[in-house]
Amino acid sequence: MQPRDLSAHDEYVAGRGIEEVARELGREPDDLVKLASNENALGPSPKAVEAIRERAESVHSYPKASHADLAEQLAERWDVAPEQIWLANGGDGALDYLSRAALEPGDAVLVPSPGFAYYSMSARYHHGAVREYALSKDDGFAQTAETVLSQYDGERIVYLTSPHNPTGSVVAPADVERIAAGTDEETLVVVDEAYGEFADVDSAVELLGERDDVAVLRTFSKAYGLAGLRLGYAVTPAEWADAYARVNTPFAASEIACRAGLAALDDDEHVEGTVETVEWAREYLAETVEAPTYDSQGNFVLFEVGDASAVAEALKQKGIIVRDCTSFGLDECIRVTCGTKPETRRAAEAINEVLAER
Ligand SMILES: *Cc1c(COP(=O)(O)O)cnc(C)c1O
């Protein structure tokens, strides 16, 4: 027998792993600089690592207290009720919960193009339809209320990404509010703030006090350096509180993930160091690399390089792994994650060499 017809479903194209590329090139992983997946260049929060070690002995139990404690801590941080915090297996898992909670079969979601692939993948898994709104290179991929509303047509969920992946542009809460006000009462506006810690705009969580049609996505994968652990959450409207228990996977985040998350939340030094490094690297890359770029508020910078696949391949031969943005529909762009200072300097030099040779 066969699974159901999955021909409309896409595969998620991740940035390539360092071991995978090292094997292909016949080199040691340590010789390579991986700046392809917007991971934390400083590694995980040391406090989280300690918590993971400490809790290893207790993973025979289902996570109960840790899950509740983490939801409570996050609720306090965002000034919402614990029921509004929907913990999940990564931010991606939280997107699935929002799809499950919001979509009837055939309902449509509106997603940015270019944009993060999982919004539409999740909608399709939940028997939803997908429409796109275009962001334009001409205005630096600006995400204004007009851009979104002029392309909105009654979809059930509208996705905004702030900072936007892969371009780095942001949406101010005032614009989120305009979008929420300009869409139907039954439309949920989801603001994906996976890179929120790196931006100097306020979080859209502040809108949840007055609105019941905005949700915000956050993750421990980027600023907290816990991408491998899979921990993220949505902050949802107060009115949605009892939906979580009806749509989530039992024990939605693991014991280790919850304990590590709690420790990481307490590790200001690590987050601050991360943000400082990113701010430095973002500026260094934009100034040093001899290619047109866009103003980024994420932990990455997008460059116009001509033939992105060829440039990414040439960089790989020099041991630098970046993201070829062809899969985002930007076949002239590469996205370069902010690395440590030595990694970032080496990457900038290599990019300039490759561009000069072409
Ligand atoms: C990284 C990322 C996420 C979430 O990633 P998880 O690892 O699943 O938490 C969500 N949205 C965007 C735009 C991202 O880049």
C-alpha cells in the first residue's frame, strides 16, 4: 500500500550539516566554518548544558513539573497567563499547534514570499491551502501593513516574520496592529519572532493585552543556542487558552528541553554575549563584503552575489558553508549567518575572493 497523495507536500530544505560537508570534501569538520543555518556561534548557554547533564538521570519520568515551571517562567516574562504559553518541539512544533487549532480543511493561510518554508508545509499537513504575499527587493523587502493587506483575501492565518528570514527586515508592532485590525475577525495574525532577541523593535506580544487575534512565535534555537534540543513556543490569545490541551502532543516538550530552557532563561550573560557578537558580525559583514546587501536585524546577512549556487559552491571549496537562497526563490542571494569574530572575518575574506574571481 501507499501513503495518501503527498505530491503537493514539499520537503524541508535545511542548511547542510558540517559533518556531511566535511565528509564530502574529505576534510575535518573543525576546518570548516558553518554559517548556513543561523545557529548560535557561541554555542549553547553553559547553564543549559549544566542542566542537561544534571537531569540525565531522571529522563525515565515524563516531564510534568518542568513543563509547568517553564510555561510559568515564560508567562511571567511576557506578562501573560501560563495557559497562553504553548510549548512545543521547536518553534516549528508550535506552528503545527496553531495550524491544528485554527484550520478547518480547505482554510487558507497567507505566507510571505520569500519566506520560511514551514508555514506552508504545516498548513498543508493540516489540510489547509496556501497563498503567498510578495515582498519586494525594490523596497528592501519592506513588510508594511499596506504590502500585506493589499494581498490579503480573507485567509484564516496571516504569517509575518520579524525579523524576516532570509532578508532580515522587521515589522513594528504598530504595523502588526494595523494588519490585525485590517483583517477579518476570524483571521489570526501570527508574528514569528524566532530572531526577536537580535532586533531593536518591540515584541508583538504587547498587543495580546488588547487583541484576541494575534499570536507570537518564539524559540530557544537561535539566541539561546539550543537548536539541537528542539524547544519553542507560541504566545497565544487569552481566549485560546483551553485549545492547547486539545491540540498538543502529550508532553509536548521533553524533560531535558524544559530543564535546559529554564536554565537558559536564567543565563543573561550568554544571551547578552550572543547579541553583542551578532551586532558586531552583522555590521562587519555588511561593511566588509563587497556585495549589495539589505538592512538585517537577524543573526544573518543576505547578499546579492549573482549566481548564488555557484558562489555557495565556491565558498564550500574554501571551507565556508553559507545558505544558497535558491530554495527561497532568491537565486542571486546567499545568506550568511553571523559567526564568531574569527569565523566572520574568514567568511568575509573568502566571499570577497570568490566574488573577485568571478
Ligand atoms: C529558526 C526559525 C524558526 C524556528 O525554528 P525551531 O528550531 O523550530 O524553533 C521559526 N521561524 C523562522 C523564520 C526561523 O528561521
